[in-house]
Amino acid sequence: MKYYTIDQLSSLNKDQEKLARFAVIGNPVKHSLSPQLHQPALDDLGEDARYLRVEVEEGQVSEAFQKLYDAGIHGINVTVPHKLEALEACDIVDPAAQNMGAVNTIVFDQKGNRTGFNTDGPGFARAIREEFSVDLGDLKVVIIGAGGGAGRAIATQCAIENCPQVILANRTLEKLQPIEEQLSNLIHREDLKGPRDRIEIIALSDPSLERAIESSELIINTTSVGLKATDPSPFPSRWVEPHHLVYDTIYNPARTRLLRESQEQGARVANGLSLLIHQGALSLEYWLNRDVPLEVMREGVKNALRE
Ligand code: ATR
């Protein structure tokens, strides 16, 4: 079964060896890689649990949470387009997720109360440590596409980690103004200049983007530019220099034009596979309260991408 609808949940556990206990909701959801990420880990840990995809219509997220809980599914991941609606449907929202404006992980307590978390931000911090052996909080960063969902979560994490410089770039500048305001309130380290001076916003088309990139140590692409093999780089990759770390949140294709050309410029590069794995691992840690097998999850996703 590729995915369930919420009306099919009552017959979930008929003729099945393992109990349905975890799910991802989205729309469309059939291409979500979450089952291939989580099921091998659940099996490896010896959990009697299946992880399902469930398609949910917009406006029905809260109702879906109740139906999933009633069906015995007490751990939920949320993917597009439901991350904001999920936040609104929670009883408690983790403060970081509140700042990110999105929730991707739901944990239920014994009474069925819902707490929402966002593991994209902390998952990104772990991904950077794994890929480049540095702490995100020590880096001057520029986020290309900070007005999108993933970009905002990563930008918020950079503020939480007290990065010495956070430059937010986006095609549509207006989307960045409320995010800048919110992040300025979050940043509290005041050793250098005023805290506000460490956050800047800039339009992708602004010529001063070149200077912004030059002054950064970590360049992050969170736009969707690169998903198609024929896509260009989201900014001229000749601006990339050997001192740069370049992280593209896209993992399929594995090497976007940005990553290929940045590598040719001598930079160290990484794709979004590590973010996918770490955000998933953090969800599983919330649900199971134990360490989870990262390498099993990585293999699971790699196998799925090869299919
Ligand atoms: P979300 O992540 O919220 O689902 P999205 O529509 O997938 O949003 O877009 C993610 C990011 O990719 C946004 O920052 C978007 O820029 P805008 O805010 O200006 O729409 C960016 N993006 C998408 N297509 C783009 C393009 N052709 N050039 C530059 N940025 C682009």
C-alpha cells in the first residue's frame, strides 16, 4: 500500500503482523521517503511497529491527528503543505518550532495531548557537524531561499545557535522582513555589535549578494532551484571560493549544478541527505526516547533513492 487516507485508518491493523504506530501526513504523500527512513530503524531496534504514509486534505489536520491517535498511531511526522496547520493543531508547541512557524513532529502524551516540534533546524545543525566537523554556531552563514519553509527553519536555528552572521537572501524580499524581525528578537549574544547587526536581508537579484557571499563561511541553498537536472545554480557559482562550505538542502539529484560548480571552485560541499536523516532521527528519538541507528536510516534512504 503506497498510502492510506484517514477514512481507511479503522482497518489498519487487520491481517498485519506489526502494529501501525507511526505515520507521516502530507498531500501528496505517496513520494515521501519517511517510511524508508524510519521502518528499517524500527525493525533494527526490535520495535513492533509499522510506519505509514497518510494523505490528509488541507483543513483536516487536527481531525487527522485525532483519528490517527485513536487508531494507535502516537508518533506523527508532518510534511508539505501541513506544517503550519499542524502547529496550530497542537496543544503545546516547542518554542523553537514556534519561531520557525512550522511543526514536523508530533508527540502525544498519555491523555492524547499533542506537542509539536520542528526537527529540521536541530537536524540541520547535526548535519553540518557531521559533514564539515564544525559547529553551526561558529559560522558566518548566508541562506539562499530563507523565505521558504526549510529556509526559515534553518535561519531560526542559526539565530538560536548564535551564528556570528546570518544573511537571509530570497527572490521575494518582502517575505524576509517579518523573519528578520523575529530572528533579531531571538539573537541575544551582544559581544560584538548590536545584535541586530548580525542579521541582514537581501534580494537574490541585489548585486551586493556577491559581497554577502564573499563574507560568509557557510552558504546554504534552501530554494527549490536545482531539483530539476536542467536548473541553473541559484546564484552565480563563480562567487564561490575555496574557503567556503556549501550545503544544498536538495538531495535528489545528489549533485546539483551549485554543488558541482562549487566543488570545481575548490569549496567543500554536501547535499541534503544528512539533513533528511538527522531530522528523521530526531523525530524517532522524541517518540522512542532512545538512541536510534543512523547508519541503518542512511542505508534505507539510499536504497530508496537507488530504486
Ligand atoms: P516552501 O519551502 O515554503 O514550500 P517553496 O515555494 O518550495 O516554499 O519555495 C522555497 C524557496 O525557493 C523560496 O525561498 C522561493 O523563493 P520565493 O520566496 O521568492 O518564492 C525559492 N524559489 C523557488 N523558485 C525559485 C527560483 N526560480 N528562483 C529563486 N528562488 C526560487
